[in-house]
Amino acid sequence: FHAQHPDAFLLTAWNNKWLTADARFDDRHVHGLPENNDINGWLGQYLPDGSFLDIGEVPNPMTAAILREAHVGIFPNRCEGGTNLVAMECMAVGIPVVLACNTGHLDLINPEHCYPLLQQGPCMDPHTGHHLVDWGESSVDEIVDCLEMIYTSPSEARRRGMNGSDFIRKYSWQRQCDQLLDLLSIV
């Protein structure tokens, strides 16, 4: 995508305390893992200087201000144990999101308020060879296609982003806690 649109800028806050040399997946798309969580150094192997920045760990109160500067949130996650709080934060501030159609993202996906990644290939555990049920490997080509749609149709991207913001209101902490308390009072 960057080759076609040199003004594209990748902003990440990708920091993983559990990223180790024995991570679950092979290096099909990249070689090696970031050493000492040096995401910027690692990205520098794959992207031109000045086209990316990993901002590291960010205090939660600063999240909304940072997200509002983005044009799109991309979540091609192979597996998401919940509904993906960062994707929900992106939706809340009204930016369009690209979501893998698997696991916890399924509760968030609707083409009216996001860009779903429908092509989900199988994920295999590289250590056992077993298929990881419900996990999915997103298509890089489909991700680039979504980015191209967002780039070339900003009004449609804005519309989906605002629809996502309206949709995500039903997931507020207050509303979710009230629903839980209502359910518990029935029991």
C-alpha cells in the first residue's frame, strides 16, 4: 500500500510483553521477531524511513486523542479472545476499522460500520500441526484492498466510521454492567 501511496504512515502501539522467540507462528510474512520490543527497529527492516512509528505503551487517558489522528484502524488478528477493546476504541472515536472475520471480532462486524476481512485462511499451530479452530489468517491482498477503498472513498470511510461510533455506544461500560446486573438479578 505504501508503494502506491507514499503519504501513507503506519502508526502502531504494538507492545507485547509476551513476544518471545518461541512465539506460536512462523515467519511467513516477516523474518525474526523484534528484539527487546524494539518495534521501530524491526519495522525499519520492512518499511522506508519516515513511513512508520511505534509509540509504545500509551497511558489509557491519552488513547482517544491519539486515535483521533488516525485515518483507519486495522485489526487482522488471527484470534481475539474478547471483542477487541482497541478496535472498539477506534470505533468510538469515529475512525473506520478493518476487522478480521473471526473469533471475538464477530460481535463487532457489520459492513455498515466497518470493513470486514472475509477471507480467513486456516491457522495451524506450527508446533503441533493442528488446525486452530475458529482462528483465521487474513489475506494481505484483502487488507490492501480495504485500505485502497478507504483511501479513495473518504466520504464512505467517514460514513462507516460514524456508523461504527453509533454502533459501539451499546458496548459502554455502564450499559454492559447494567445488563450483567440485570441478568444476575434474574438468577
